[in-house]
Amino acid sequence: MSTSSNIRSLTEAEEHAWKPEANPWMIAASVMMATFMVVLDSSVANVALPHIAGNLSASTDESTWVLTSYLVSNAIMLPAAGWIARRIGRKRLLMLSIVVFTAASLLCGMALTMPMLIVARVLQGIGGGGMQPLAQSILLESFPPRQHGTAMAVYGVGVIVAPVIGPTLGGWITDSYSWRWIFYINLPVGLLALFMVNLYVEDPPYLRQAFRGAIDYLGFGLLALWLGSLQLVLDKGQEADWFAAPWVCWTAAISTAALVAFIIRELTDHEPIVQLRILLDRNFAVGTLITCTYGFVLYGVTAMLPLFLQTLLGYSALQSGLSVSPRGIGSMASMIAVGLLVRYIDGRWLMCFGFGLLAASTWMLGQVNLQIGMSSVVLPNLVNGFAMGFIWVPLTTMTLSRLRKQDMGNATGIYNLMRNIGGSIGIASITTMLVRGSQIHQNYLAANAGAGNPVEGGFVGGLQARLFSQGADMVTAHQKALGALYQSVQQQAALLAYADNFRLLAVLALLCLPLVLLFQKVKRH
């Protein structure tokens, strides 16, 4: 046997036998705290955008860069985290990411102008992007294989519940104190997470030797160009009427060219920043495709429901957040259950059950109308959240279960990136379909509304008579009655557009069922 083969076999044996000195549950608590802080911050600022824009004298369009700048820098760091961890060590990178994120949170709260806030949010995204994939890989390596499902259930509580409570917490803090405190609350959490990571987390043997390979500057530049231009198109495309604007066409072309060049570079470079060859693993390739679709559905529902409650039903930001909070309760309940069931039941059947529940609950939201009460929103959200645990835990476990430990950091970066890309595409698509669908339904309803229609004619006549009896002259009463009719048409058109989109997301959830069957069976421990 050659010397290189002996070294490789010794390395694999050392990797297989290695166990962390600290209790795995303390390691889980350490990385979970950091992950929860990052994921929470990705959604907590949404409801505070109007307050931020007013306080910093910015327009609504300019304030959206508070979200966009974070998403772009976060997306760039996700796939690069594994490569950087090989160079400086995983524990060191995790601690550095926590320091950067916490310090950037302080800068966000202290920002006096919109450019200062955007720069601070970019730094926040850089710190946050390094934490998510590192947390997953650390958990999977710290727990024995028979407890991987339980470990992913713990991690899933933070990833899934945080975006649910984010809008509620952000609304309450903004209404009760100031938007700056949605960033200041990260300071004590970040310091505690830094202390616990330093105390409990350690690098496995294969990461203790410094990596001496050349830096893939070109690959990193192409990655940043691809994701940055893609996020710009997704965030601003609807405002510019998509490909009717020349700059959208050019930016989309640049993003596509950068993606192709990035793939070629990573497949041909000796030490690429992202190891794309792990996509040759069947379970990992299927899992990344499913998580992208799942991100589309999850973020689409999360973005639409608060908008529906606030714009059509008149809920406040805090009330809409409370209405969707049962999703978090359902998620936590299912995480606990699935963390145990995944040891005994084939993960493919658990996912099929989860996607079936997700489709059913989303279809229930497609039956909404303007007369519903809060209970009509709470039940679908509870079922929706319960479905998430049956999807998240087995999906993550089966996607990563056949990979070597050395590939975990790189794989979790790609996996999280695909979920975020699916979510970005989902939000952009849903926003566009809401606007376009409302226009289509409004044209149809307006064509059938008028004096010739006995229903609309009776509505206008009755309201006109009531206004006339209250002292308005005949002309003013008639104009106000027609205005009320048009407002009703707009509300009904928007309602139909929301219902169409909820049903579409339900169909997309069902389309994941045949994809689940493409997974190769994984041995249950």
C-alpha cells in the first residue's frame, strides 16, 4: 500500500473515531443560540422598515436595501464558509462570525444615515452567512449517527421558529421602544454565544492542520457577482416591470454569465471555493432541489400572509404577527416528535406526510375571504407549522447522511444557499403574481360591474340614497357611491389574487412528493 493510501486510511480512521470532549447537548445549545440570532434578524427588520425610512429620511424603495444588502452578503458567505473554515479552522471562523455579527448589530442601531445602516447590514450578512452552515456541520459531527435526527430537530427549531416570531417581536419592539432596539437585542445574545462556543466547541482532527492551498480569488469574485446581480434583479425587478427595463436584462445576463463561469471555474480549479462535485451524490443533489422548492413555498407563505392580514383585513403589524405565531407552536411540537420518529420510520415517508400537510394547510389559506376571523388563520398556520418538522428534519438528515465529514461544511453551505435562493425567487415571484393577478381580476370584475348589472346597480343606488339622506347633494352622493364600488372591486380583486397564490403554493408542495421518492434509502440507526 502506498504512503498516501496509508495516510488517507489513518485520517479516515481518526475521523471516524473522533468524539468531542464536551457534552454534545452543550455544543448544540452554543451553536443554536448563534443560529437563532442570525435567522431571527433576517425577518425582524421587515415590519420596522416604514419606521426606519421615516427616521433616516429615506424613501420606501431606499429602505428595502436594508433587507437586500443583508441577503446579498449573507448569500455570498453561505457557500464560502466551508472553504474558509478549512483555512482558519471552524471554531475560529464561528467565533469570528459571531464577533462580526454582534459588532455590526451595534453599528446598525447607531446608524445616523441610510448609507451607514446599509454598510452595517452588509457586515451583518457576512457574519451571519458564516454561522448557519457551520452550525449544521458542527452538530452533525458532534452527535453520533443515531442522534442526527434529534440534532437536526434542535437546529430546525431555531431555523424555522425564528422567522415566525421575528415579525411579531419586531413589531412589538418598534411600537413599544424604537427600531434601533431590534438590533441592540443581539448584543447580549452574541456575547453569550461567543462565550459558549469558545468553551464547548472544538475542531475535528482533519481541521486542526492549517490548509495551505492557493486562494480562489476568481471563484469568490464570480460567486459574489452571480449572487449579487441575481438578488438585485429579484428585489427590484417588479418595480422596473422586469425585462421591460434594459438594466434588468443586462443584470440578468451578467448574473447568468457569472453563474456559468463560476461552475466552470469550480469544476476545473484544484482547490475550489465550493466543491460542486459533491452534487454527484444522489441524495445530496435531490435534497438541494427539494430544499430550493421548499424555500419557495415556505418564504412565499410567510411573506404573503402578513400582507393579506394588514392590507385587506386591517390588522396591525403586531396583530398580524400574533395571527401567524401558531406556526411556531406547531413547528416545535413536530420537531420533538420527528426527532424521535426519524430513528424508526423511513425519512421518505415522514417527508411525504409533511409535504401533504403543507399542501393541505396552504390550500386552506386559499379559501380566505374578507369576512374571516382570526381563528380561520390560526388553524391553517398551526397545521402549516406542524408540517415543517416532518419536512425539515428528515430532509436535512437524508440529504447529508451519505457525505464524508470533511464535506459537511461545504455541503451545508450549498444546502442553505439553495434554500435562500428558493426563498428569494419565491418572494419575488409571489409579489409579481399578486400585482399582476390583482390587475387581471380587477379588469374582469370591472367589466361586469356597472349600472347594467342589477347587483352593482342596487349597491350604488342604495349607497347613493343613504348619502343623500345624510346631507350630501345628488352629484356628490353618486360619485362617492361609485368610489365605494371601485374600492370594493379592488379589494375583491386583491383577495382573488391572494387565493390564487396560496393554491399555487399548495400545488408546488404536492410536486415535491415524487421528488422525495428519488432519495436512496438511508440506514436507520
